[in-house]
Amino acid sequence: MRAAFAVPGPIDTPTGGYAYARALLAAAPAAGLTLDLVSLPAGFPRPDAAELDRTARLLSRLSGLVLIDGLALGAMPPDLLRAAPGPVVALCHHPLWRETGLSAAEAARLRDSEAAALALAAAVIVPSPATLRDVADLGVPPGRITVAPPGIEPAPPAPRRGAPPVILSLGSLTPRKGHDLLIAALARITGPDWRCVIAGPDDRDPAWAARLRRLAEPLGARITIRGAVDAAGRDALYAGADIFCLPSRHEGYGMVLAEAMMRGLPLVAARAGAVPWLVPAAAGLVVPPEDPDALADALGTLISDRARADAMAAAGRAHALGLPGWVETARRVAAVLRRVAR
């Protein structure tokens, strides 16, 4: 079958949601699905009037079913969605209002907007049971929600020969990813030596990215904070790491955690959103959110206890090798689209 896939902004944007979109587009033909990319304005989830007008014109030119990325759909007015020429299916990575750092007023506005938009969707696709619950909390009947977890690509394990060990953290430099908690935790580790590399797009919230760099200054060269990296740069960072840490305040899935397990890296993460569902206890240490002391203890354990780190690295890789690939993700998406089309 054929459907349009509407995504805001450049499809090569280096975040997990866009990585999901790119991989889904590539895997769709193997699932008997053709997705035609429709590039919506980049201003979502805060579009101006001109961007909403352009979006309305783009959608009006389509025929048949359209899959709309949640980064855009949740900010679309109901009248715009009602005017779509065919059924709308939402792809919601995590609710917009759960983004950390929003004012109470903006979070409430986004919650109301997203609830109204999702109510008009014929079906909603989410990456995890945690996001299913979040979407159901917005009033969507669970029977209209399907979990289609991201696939994962095979990759070689990291050699983990760091001396001192290297802690890697990948994710956009935004408040939700919790890099400030990681830096605070590292400042508390007084025993074994370590190095840390934090990398991710730094243009989403430049003020926050600048704040992270200021927070890291007292730790000197032990912390390196980089901007976005391409695929080759990402591979090199994984290959040079010994431990992976991402203490996000919320995750709709956590694709980098799955990637890190595939690379055979022991994990330290916060118990938020889908993380406890994604990360087996044998593969990493999952600590309470917003707790740099617990984070420091977990990191200190993996830095100083090589045998435990090795066991978690092996367990995580074994788990990742059993996760579905992107063709399975595409099959689940295709099944939803076929059901709606019927």
C-alpha cells in the first residue's frame, strides 16, 4: 500500500525521532509499504501562522491516508486536521508536553493541543508501552494505539580498553536529556579516574548548551562536550567508550540506550519513561531520576568493578541482538495503515 508521511523540517536532523523516520522510510518497501515523504515547515512544535497555512496547503494536496509525525501533529489545530483529504494516523514518539524545561503555561497549552489533535487521529503509533500510557492519558482509547518499537541495526561491540575508562553520553543538549545531572554526578566521584564525552545537537536550546559547558568547566579536560556528530563520528564515539550514561528526565523509548547495548557498553540511566522497560536489570544500573548522588554511585561502581561492568556489557549486547530490526517496525506500521485504510 501507499501513504504519505509528513515530517517537519529536514529529515536528516540528528535526533532519535528523525532517525526513526529515516529508518522507517528505508525499511517500508520490505514490508510492502511505500511512504512518500512530505516535508512540513521546520517551526513545529511552535509553528507561526504562515507555517500553519503552508502546512494546510501541503496536506490539502494529498490524497488518501497520511502518517504525521507527532512533533507536528500535536501542534496542529483541529480545523487543519479535519480538512485533511484522508484519514490521519499519528506517530507519537513522546507527548510534546512532556518535554523538560517548558513553562507551566506552555506545557498546559501543548497538552490541550495534543489531546485535541490525537482525538482526530484514526490510529496512533508509539514506540513503547510507556508512551502508550502517556497517549492514553490524553484521552485516546488504548485500542487505537499500537506499539511499534524502533528497530536496531547490528553493530560490532566496543573494545572497552579505556585507561582511564571513557563514559559516553549521546543526546540533544536539552534539559530533558539530563546532562546537567551527569556533570553533577561526575563531580561527586572522588575515587577512580575517568573521562567523559557528551555529544549531541546543541542548536535546540543554545542557552542550555552554554550552561552545560559552564557546568563542566571546573572538571577541566576530563569532560568533552561536542555538538552533533555524523554517523561516522557516532561510530567512533561508541568504539572509544567503556560505559554509556544518559540520565534523561523522560524517554519515549531511548534509541541510544538500545544502540549502546548493541555496542556492548554497560549502561547507567534514570528510571524515567520507557527506560525500565527497555533496559534489563542485567544490562545496566537504573537509578531514580533527578538524583546525582545515585548516579555517581552507579558510575563509580562500573568504573571500579571491571567484572561487573563486563557482565553487564555482555548481557546488554545479548539483549540487543534479540531486539527486532527495522523491517519488523515497518511491518507493524504497515499493519496499522492497512487497517485504517480498510
